[in-house]
Amino acid sequence: GAVVSQHPSWVICKSGTSVKIECRSLDFQATTMFWYRQFPKQSLMLMATSNEGSKATYEQGVEKDKFLINHASLTLSTLTVTSAHPEDSSFYICSANQGGGHEQFFGPGTRLTVL
Amino acid sequence: GENVEQHPSTLSVQEGDSAVIKCTYSDSASNYFPWYKQELGKRPQLIIDIRSNVGEKKDQRIAVTLNKTAKHFSLHITETQPEDSAVYFCAASTNAGNMLTFGGGTRLMVKP
């Protein structure tokens, strides 16, 4: 149980385009979903926290107009990287927790490469 | 906000030896401390966690200790095997939003 999927697993796009990443909880309802970014050889950095039906809470330094997060249902959250640039190239990982518990269940990640 | 520091950043051990990774945290309200193993290009995998009402927890070759007073916790891996080679992250969270703050990671290399 507690499986989280992400789609796509990797994406390559041109600079200036937008990319949407989906995060789904497959067998549970996720009250809260989290989005992380991980640059090579670095740690996971929390970008934002999203709760179903409400606006996401962004961490300091993360541009909310550039990284659009939608959490329309208890099983789906999306992250859209708008006007992507090469410096946005990174590994994006979502996670979800169940019933307000501490444990977070991670998706497999999406590797974004912006040319 | 919470700050988690992790040491060492790299650790090389001989197969069969023990490995210890240490983390400190700053927020005394933190009450949940998970450890993750991450292989290259994959998701973090929870290997053990501990809550603030417990001082030590063990699962086969893996153990975690927590010192709330000093605000530090450690991961102990005994009888290391080459397949233990990976990057290990500690993290901490409070009840407020259950957000995880990660340490910087430790690259563990187990030499056969």
C-alpha cells in the first residue's frame, strides 16, 4: 500500500516552454502533498506544500508564479514549471502523506532537462 | 525554521565494518526523525524512523538513536554490505504541517 506515482519520469524541453508533472497517490487519499527539487549531488529541498482544494504554501525563494501547483483532488497534484530555463533542470520529487501522519511516501521522481 | 546538519558527507568503510552517520537539528519541537536511502536517480526509500518519545530503535542491521536534549540523532549500520552503498539522508519534522527538513546527505561506500 501507500504507492505514489509520478508522470512523466523524464522530460526534455526547450527553453521558454512549460512542463507539467503529475503526482498521484494510487491507493490512498493524500491530504497533503509535497514537492521537492534535488540538484545533482545535493539534498532534497522542499519547494511547496499543497493541500487538496487550497492554495499551495511555497518555501522562501521559490517563485509561485513560475512553479504552479494544483491539488484538485485527494489523489492528484500537479506541478507546472512555466517558462522553463536551463537552470530549472533538476530532479523533481513529490511525496504524500496519509491521514495527516508523519510518514511521507515518495514518488519516483521526474528528471527535467531544459535545453 | 528547522535546520538539519548531517555528517560526514562521505563515508567509506570495508565490508563487514560498521557505519555511523550523525545529524543535528535545531527545532526543539521536532518529533519525527526518518532516515532515507537513495540510490542514483531513484526515490528516497525510508529505512528506519524514530519518534521523540523513543531513544533507540533497531531493525536487523540498522539502528537509530535519538538524544533530544542534545538535539542529535544517529544512524548505525552494522555488518555493512556492498549493497548498502548509497546516499543516506536524515530528516526531521514537527507536527505543524509534517514538513520534512532534510540533512545534506552522506555518500556511503562499502568496499568489498
